[in-house]
Amino acid sequence: MGKRTVLVTGGTGVVGAWAVRALDEAGFAPVIFTRGLTVAGERILGSLAQSLRRVRGDVESPMDLVRAICASKPYAIAHLASAKPWEIEPGLPADADPGLAFRRNV
């Protein structure tokens, strides 16, 4: 039997990248579901970043999620994508969106 696949939302963020490393070290095959790369995530993943499978998409798009699940056929999903405080806190950016936390985190 091959490695079990785990789809990791937010796998290029700080928390997600550490989870991806841990999953890989534990013998799983992590698949990163992400909107794009982050500098911090790439640094945390290091050389592992080049060998990982990535599925591009946004957790706020149900169809992106369906495509990612169908493409990766995961054993489990680790939902680690999240809205950042500066995206949702009124008064931080001019266009803060408090509802983003609910849509992205839940």
C-alpha cells in the first residue's frame, strides 16, 4: 500500500507548512491546496517544496475544493487555511472584511 494522501488547505502558510513537513516525515503524502506561494512557507518547506504536489484554489470556492478533493482523493483533509488579522480587523486596512474570517476559517 502506498502513502496515504492528506490534503492540506493553507499548506504554504506558516502553520500549514510545518504541518506539511510533519505529515511528510510521518510517512504521509501531503498535497498542498493553496492560492499561491508564501515566502515563509517556502522557507519552512525548504527542499521539500520542490517535490510536493500542489493544487491551486481558494477555500472560499466550493468548486475549487471539489476539484482538489477529486484530484487528490485524500485519506484526510487538514484545514489550516485562515484569514489573517490584517484582512479582517476593522481599522487595520481600509477595506477590512470581518466576514472573511468566517468564510475562510469555517
